Amino acid sequence: MSGKTLKVTYVRSAIGYPKDQHQTVKSLGFTRLNQTREIADTPSVRGMVYKVRHLVTVEGEGEILGSEIHPKDDE
């Protein structure tokens, strides 16, 4: 892939979570636990990752929470 990418790993099962979170995990392209994907870094992908942030890990997670899209609340 060219351009910026996010390295995302699916680490926790979506069983027991709302159906929309299952669908978000599937939309990110995950089919099994502990699967890692490099996904294009776009605002829509960042939003999906933010929605299921408790089910995935992101290499350099501060990039998601510390961005203009999801600023940290340090104040």
C-alpha cells in the first residue's frame, strides 16, 4: 500500500458486543482473532478503529487518540 497506513491487530472477540461493532470489525477486514492488517490511514478508517478501540490494538495508538479527529482531553 502506498501512503500512510495503520497497523491494526484484532485482539479481543466481538462476542457479547453490539451487532454494529461486529460489523465494524468485519468491515475493517478481520476474519479471526490475532489477525494483523495494514489499513490505509483515512478519516473513515480512523473512525471505525476508534469505535472498536477496545477490541483492537493499533501500532502507535496515540496516532488515533492524539489526532485532530480524536483529540486527547488533557484539560
